[in-house]
Amino acid sequence: MKRQEDIRTLTELLLDHTSGHVGSLPYVSHKPERGKPYETLTYGEFSTRVRAFAAGLAALGVKRGDRIALLAESRPEWLITDFAALALGAETVPMFPTLTPKQVEYVLQHSGSSIAIVSNDVQLSKVIKSIPELIDLRHIIVMNESFNAGPVQSSIQSFKRVEELTKPAGFDFDRAANLAKPDDIITIIYTSGTTGLPKGVQLTHSNLLADIRGALANLPPIGETDTFLSFLPLSHGFERLASYLLFYCGAHVAFAESAETIADNMLEVKPTIMTGVPRFFERIHGRIMRSREKLSGAKLKIFDWSLKIGKECGKSVEGEQPSVFALLKRPIADALVLKKIRARTGGKIRFFVSGGAALSAEVGRAFSAFGLIIIEGYGMTESSPVISVTPIEKVKWGAVGKPIAGIEVKIAEDGEILTRGPHVMKGYYKDVQATSEAIDSEGWLHTGDIGIIDSEGYVKITDRKKHIFVSEGGKNIAPGPIESLLTQSRYIDQVMLVGDKRLFCTALIVPDYDAMKETLNVANLSHAEIVGRQDAQDLMAKELEVFQKELASYERVRRFALLPEAFTVENELMTPTLKVKRKVVEARYKELIDSLYASLPAK
């Protein structure tokens, strides 16, 4: 085996990690059908399938520089395709399975992908609809063995059949894989921006390896004994980087069946590491606190006492010294309550990693009280994607860690966070102007985020540069921190602040309907019926009053509207990376927003 620091490309990593000792280790587990037991491929078995699929792709005419689109949920075939493409020198173009047919058509057309690999009939239908417009597309491959191809059967075949194709004369997998150079582009990831057409981010071997090594320098050691439960899509840059990092470390990856089965899958897989977006952790915290509300008498007192002890001991992750009393009582609190909470995650979690948005301090401290550590990461697709990671020796809530090793981060005069180093993308595909706007002449990538670097070197994000708005009174207002504050309420699931060029702030609020139904005792009512009730309006008004006490007067929400439906990817109010499309939301609810400003509310 090579020393890890000597590996220059991900193809070298593949050749190095799929034989000898590592080859016998478990690599990827999945459930072929809902409810069935997990099946596992070792690193060696995975390599065998990668080699077979790469030979099949070569038989279909795939060559260096070709682009292979991936439209699928996370499963072993996704990873097999990725590494087979790496070996052939092809570039993968991942797409979120939630994309609409028109969005899929745009990515396929703009990227000039010659191969589209899809998971099932749902994803296949999106590609078939666009075939007349896709002059570069030669083959469609379906991961499921059975599929409905309709009249274009001749150009569509199963993943298994491609694996079984006879390799072309003279094809040598190892020789092809060793042709890779560190600066070769390996993937084009189309950003799911909240405005405008998506841009194709070009990343290289050296980009990803620099990011892996930089992140590992901040993270606790990861190795062969670790199991990672994956539920974010591999098309998400955050999860994609995690998959490479885990392969680099020889760890085991298991895919959750779906977002709805994560709780059960955690009990089955017993992961040691998991990544997630803040909403994932907020929901876990919410469920635990709702279960508390069902307790009474001695059980409630024991729960609250145990949580109090846990919170005091949890200060240690922030670099503070817990009281001797709390440390002595911790084993009792653990046995009575805290250990049972951790058991819901499988009981073996070493740490979670949160990314994609800011994690509230309340949720972070609550997990610390349970004995579960959440490490925050920050970045963007254009930075491969990690820029900073919380060092395990000291968590600082409200910050997103310190810059990873080997890169630079600074704050521009206007407060924007800039980064420079080997992790910065090669550029946007077919878009020189956008590339020059994102990366300046000195090599600094402009993140679009506003923030600071504190005296200890921790990065803190205030908001997105383009999201900051100016009130009619001339006050600059960053909606992100206010929205994060308000979602700490158990009655608020989602919130979007409105106030640009307005006299005061208003908000569109998606209530946590489970919590609201329980408090108002209206379990049988629909969301639309609850929104129209005065007691629901009064309940939310009181919550806002509680959570806005520390805000400046111009930052406070003066009026609000409750929405019966959430912001989701499906209704096109969120990006696939779960960011609210503010302009789309404002356009859809324009009349409702205008009504909130119809008359000036009392101060």
C-alpha cells in the first residue's frame, strides 16, 4: 500500500485500497428492497464490479473526457459508476433525483453528456422526455434490472448487462486508471442556486484530495472500525466528499433506505459517524423534547435532572470545565436517561457532522447534553466543498469551525468570506465570465457569504451577501440569524423573513403542526383549518414575543402569516440542497405579503 500522503489521484486511491488487507474490509452496504436485510460489498468485491462496469462502459465507446450523467438515489451502483468513470478518465455529472424533467434536460444538454445512468423508471422517464433535444446522448443505463423503456428500447440497457459486456480488445483497467493526472477534471456538479440557471462546477482530483486531507486534519481520527450511515444524496457535494473521505480512510458506508426510515436504519447499522443538515438534528431534538412532555411526576423530574447534569458536563466540548458535582453524578444521569437517548441512534455514534446551513446553539448544546457531539462544517460546491470544520477539541456554537489545513480564508472589506487554495474549483463549465466573477485575479474564491473570523480563528457566518436587505428606514438586516433564532421555537418548522425596502419586518411561517395540534388539542384538523384559527395565531404571536426579546426593534417581526404547506423541493420553493428560494417564495405569496403591509401595526 502507498502512504496516503503519496497518493495524487483518486484513481491511485482506488487501485491502492481494493486489494490486500483493505480489500477484505466491508465497504458499502445497502438494502436491495425495502424491509430486506442489508447486503455488503467488501472493498475487493467493489473493485471487481468497478472493473467490470468500466470495461462495459469502454465497450460502449466511453473515452477520456466524456461526460457521464448520474440521476439516481444513493446506492452502490452510484459509487461503482463514479469510480469506473474515474478509471476511464470520464467526468461524472451528478443530478439530484428530485430535479424536474426540464431541469434534467438543461443539465444533460449543457454538459453534453454522452451517457445517462438512472436508477429507475421515474428517473428514466425524465430523460426519455428530453431525448429529441439531446444530440450528444448515446446510451441510457438503468440501475434496476426491470424498466419501462417504451419506444426507445434500443438505446437503453440495464446496469447488470453493461457489467457483463465483453471488454474491448486491448482494454487494460490498471493502465487506463494510471493515466489520470492530479489536475484532470473528474466531475461537473451543477449548483442548485436559488436564482438563475445552474452553473457547472468543475472539480479535479487535486481539489478533492486537498479537501479530504484538510478536513481530516480537523476531524477526529477515522478508520477501518468506523461505519457511516448515509442518507443525504450523493449528488450533494457535502455527501460526495464524505464518500471519498471514507474510502480514503478504509471505513464502511451503509445507505439508509429513505429519509423516513433513518431512525430504524440507525438501530440496524449502529453507525459511528453520520452527516446531516441542521433540520435533521432539529427534528431529532424536537422528537426527544416532545417525548418529555408526555412524562409527569417522578419520571419528569428524573428526566429534567439528568438533562441538567448532561448540560453541565456537555460544557467540556466547548472547552469549559464542568463542575465536580456534575461529573460525579453523570454516570447516574447516563444510566437513567441519557444512555437511552443515545441508544436511539444505535448507541455507537462517535460524532455527527452538520453542514449546509447554520446549526442553532440550542440544538448543539442539547446534543452535547445527551452525550452526542455535533461537528459543524462550512463550504460550497466551488470549494470542493469544505472550507472550515469545527476542531474536536473545542466546539464553538454559532461558528462553523476553523479553516481546514492547507487553505487560506480572509474577510473582504465588505464583509464577504473569501478563500484561496488547492480546494478551489477549476472553474464553471462553459462560463468564463461567471468564473472570473467568482474567482478574482489573485485566486480568491468569493463565497457570497458575509461573516467574521474571531480572535481564536473561528469562522462565523452572518448571512448570504445577496440576502441582506435594507429596510425603508435604512437599516441593514440579515435575515439568516433571525430565522435561525425563531426556528428554535417548538412551534416553528420553517420561517422566511421579509422586509427589503419595507417599513418593518414580516414573516411567512410554516408551523410545526405536530406540536401545534398537540397544544391546541386539534389532532383531526387539516393544516389549512389550523391556519385560520385565532388560537393558532395567538399561540404564534406569543412565541414570537418570547424569542424576539433580544432583537433590535427594526429586526423584529411585526406581522406574520401562517402557511398550510412547507417549503419543499417538490413544490419548487427549496433547492435540492434545502435552501429556500426566497424570490420564488416572495413571488408565489406576493398578495399575502402585501396584505401584511396593508396597514401599519401598533408598535
